[in-house]
Amino acid sequence: MSPTFFFFFLSFFLSIFFFQLFDFITYTHADLTINFYNTTCPEAEQVVQNITWKRVGDGPALAAKLLRLHYHDCFVRGCEGSLLLDLDTNNNINTPEKESPINFFLSGFEIIDEIKNKLEDVCPEIVSCADILALVARDAVSHQFGRPLWEVFTGRRDGRKSSALEASRDLPSPFSNFKTLEQLFGVNGLSVHDLVVLSGAHTIGEAPCSAFQLRLENPIDPTLNASYAEILKGICRQGDANVSLDPAATTTSKNQFDAHYFTALKLKMGLMESDAALLTDDRGRRVIDELLDKDKFLEEFGKSMQRMGDIRVLTGTRGEIRRNCRKVNQAG
């Protein structure tokens, strides 16, 4: 073989190898893949989207609630559906995650049940509850755009344990400072960039006065816009009312997924301490400036959601595919 032909062959082989390697890296995440259910349950993602879009269309406030379920699941034991489990003393689930005080305000579980029941009719014991949570989060946000905003990598399996104590330990609270937020995101493989981007989910949804009441007591928190604080005090005098997380939202736009949240942060109008904390670090401020552009925010949000969806997933033979998202499968 001549030297010229040899180097041509080697160059050709390496180009094919690296092209295939790049293709693999591009379309897989932590043993998850796009279109995991293509052959086993090709209707799966359409079923999830149809039900999610119908429910969010009927009640737009549901989008934020469904998005939050995925986030609260992933930060505790990873993205393996443990948040959905109910009390089950027969399987040593004595105080499940959903009974932790930090999860008291979660809702939307009945939508996950509806989707799971439909999928069990279509293709029994195929689609995991953990994957349903990831798909629902994407579809809930994407409803207003009429198209998926990011690809969801699937193939997760469901865990068999759930602990309220772990939820209280592992989930950031609305009172967290920047150091705590960075640590809790960091142990899950997420960067400061991801922290700020994912905080942008607060462009939709509400929080009760109890989540920020201390910022309004004399003296008013100096990191909170004084005029905004007075508005909040007036609202919260009526009791533990719910307040839009995005102060720029109007009655018609409060459920719109956009970049208003970051504009509000720059004006010291982040509702909770954990929102205001993003301004206390130079890295956080730089990311906020980048995300003032809506298109940039939407692009980065999808990427960070994909990274969050990778957290400690169960794949292969680990875990199980629950038949009921609220219960582990019975042995035998």
C-alpha cells in the first residue's frame, strides 16, 4: 500500500469515526436518547402532549405547576419519579417527598395520573413516570408557542423510594442565599449559568406571601424595590395570598413564558430572597444580562432543562416502570 493511499484511507476512516462519535454525543444524554419509545410505544409523546396541551389550554396557570413537578423531582434522588409516590407503609415509604413542607404547595399530580392511565391503556408497562414528568414539563411550557421548545431525552426508569427528609434537605428554599443555591445546583452537576437560567421559570407561576413575608417586615429588605415592597404589603395584609412571581406580568400576560423575570430582577423586583440572591454574585449578574433577550433565554432554558433532566437518572435494569405513578410495583 502506497504512503499516499494509506494516509487517504486513515483520513477517511477517522472522519467517519469522529462523525459517528459526534452524532452519538449530540443525540444522547446520560444513557437517555431522543425518541426512546419510537418502537415500543410510538404514540407516547403525542399522548403526553395532547393531554398536557388540553389541560393547560383550559387552565393556563397549570403550566407553572407542571413545570415545577419535574424540578422538584429531579433535585431529590434524581429524575426518577420519587416525588409522585404516596404514603405506602408496606413498601417503607412512610413520609414521601410530597409531604415535605417545601412541597406542600405543589399541585398537578392528577394530570400525571391521567396521562399515565392513558399510556397504560395504549402500551402497558412501557413509559416511566419519570419520563412523563420530563415530557409534561416541556409540553406545559411549549403550549403557548404551539411547538416543542426543546427535545426531551427519554429512557428514564422509576425509583422505589421517597423521603420527605431528603426533599427538605436537597431542594433550595425561597430563603436561600447565592452560596446555598450554587451548592445545591452544583451537587447535581448544574452550573451557575444553569442556576440563573432555570430560575427564569419564575416568569410564570405564583408564590404565597409566606414565601417572602419576612422581606416586608420593618425594616424592609434593602435588596427589594421599596415601591414594589409597599404593593406586596398591601396584598399580603389580606392573608397568605398568592402573588405572581413575575411582577411585570399583567392579568393577560402572567402565564406567558418570556424574559420579563430578568428585567424585574434588574429593578430589584425579584419576589423571593432566592430571586434577589442572583444579583449578589458577578457571575449571576452577567448571565441575567445575557437573558434579557427573550430568544436567548428560550434557547438557554431548553438546554438547561435537558441538563437538569439528566440528574442521577435510572436506566437499563435499574429501577422499574411503575404501573401506577403513586405506588411502587408489587413484587411478583
